[in-house]
Amino acid sequence: MTLGQFRLDGQVALITGGNRGIGLGIAEIFGEAGAKCVITARRDHPEGEAQLRAAGAEFDFVSADATDPATPERLVRHTIERYGRIDILVNNAGIARHGDTEDFDDERLEAILATNVAQVFRFSRAALPAFTAQGSGVILNVGSISGLASNVPQNQAAYNASKAAVHMMTKSLASEFAARGVRVNAVAPGYIDTDMSRGGFANPDWDPIWRQMTPMGRYGTVEEVANAALFLCSPAASYVTGAVLAIDGGYLTR
Ligand code: NDP
């Protein structure tokens, strides 16, 4: 047994939503672990790319809307053309929309389902032929504690449903592809300090409630999620598939 099993030397990862927030943290630690990464998002985030360069990560940023049905196959093809192979897919891109259900319009509902569910399926479907052809590959989905518990008082029925779908897709793909050398896992973060939380549930009304509901009494960091992502995507987790790993400061112990 060696600590080298936690490294990703020679491996190539495609990370959606990879240049800020949790995705950026994952790209950074993957880079440190020796992987080359294609990262994608709709907009350029120069600070994230500067952070990756400073960390010495080898990466390629491609601007793309993950909800465009043509994007997943194009990006998997691009990854293979750019770095010669693909070993890891991290389905991280996601959005949060909250509000009382009676007032929750179709536009927000459709945006949630397209971004958090349909593109996760399409990216996975696009990467699986390469994974099964080489007899190895890892998919890591970014789910949420919101896929395992409701979020009163924020009210997020659509977001809750989308993340529960991600968890179930994880388990279903894990069992479908285990015999072909593909592992599929998910992380379920609790409240993590990112643009998403700063723009939503970290507002002054809700902040004390979240802290009280989280036994550790604080938000998590992107690094704490990225550490778990590295484990699940590395050879150290070679017997782990279909897992949904909560990184939540004890939130789900309630
Ligand atoms: P951020 O809002 O900080 O980052 C989201 C990332 O996704 C950005 O890079 C964004 O880039 C990208 N993205 C969003 N929509 C699209 C799209 N249509 N096409 C391509 N890229 C897209 O969020 P977090 O880092 O906090 O969240 C990352 C994941 O973690 C999400 O799936 C979220 O649901 C999940 N999560 C977050 C928690 C938290 O507390 N922060 C808790 C539990 C789960 P751009 O806008 O430029 O497209």
C-alpha cells in the first residue's frame, strides 16, 4: 500500500463548472495530483484560471453551455483530441433556485432540470464509450445534502428533486457499468462557501439557521469537498462505486 494510490499521474479529467467554486477546487487538487484537466463553464473566470496556473496545474479552459445538448459529446471529443484520452468525468456544474413552490415558475423549474439533471446524464453518456473501450473510467457527480433532506426555510423542491435524481443516477450507472471497469460515485456537499451560497442561503436571515442545523456550526470549504473528490476519483477508491459521500459537517446526523 502506498500514498501514491491517491495520485492521478498521467490521467486526464473533464470537469464541468471547473473554474470557480467547488469545481475550481477539484481542478486545483487534481492538478496537484498530476492530472491534466479540461475545465468548462459558460463564462471565462480569469481569477480561477490564474489560481490554477499559480498551482502549476495543466489545464485547458473551454467555454460552453452544459445545457446545450451538443456540448457533452463535443467536450469529450475535445478532451481526447487535446490530451489523448479521458479517465475522469466530474459532473459539477449546477445551479440553485429557491422559492415557495406556489410561486416557482416554469422557467426556473426547466433551468434546474436542464442544468442539474439532463446535462449530467448527457455528459455521462458521452464519456462512457471511451471508458468502456479502455476498460476503466471514473465519473464523479456533485450531488448535495439537498438530495437527501429538505431545505426549510429556504424551500427548494425543484433543487431537492434535481439532486436526488443525481444521487439515483449515480447508483444506477454504477451498477450498470461496474463490470466494464467504470466507477461512478457522488459527493453530497453541505453548506460550502462559494458564489452559490453567498448568493442564496448565506443571507443574514438564513445564515444562523444553517449554522445551527450543522453540528460543526460552520460552512465547509471547497478544499474539503475537493479532498473527497480526489479520493473517490483516485485508485485509492478502486472498490468504491455507487457511493454518495456526504461532506456536510454532520448536517445529515439530524
Ligand atoms: P458556483 O455557482 O460557485 O459555481 C457553479 C459552476 O457551474 C460555475 O463554474 C458555473 O460557471 C458553472 N455552470 C453553471 N451553469 C452552467 C451551465 N449551464 N453550463 C456550464 N457551466 C455552468 O457553485 P458551487 O461551486 O457552489 O456549486 C458546484 C456544484 O456543487 C453544483 O452542482 C451545486 O449544486 C453543488 N453544491 C453546492 C453547494 C454549496 O453549498 N455551494 C452545496 C451542495 C451542492 P458559469 O456560471 O460561468 O457557467
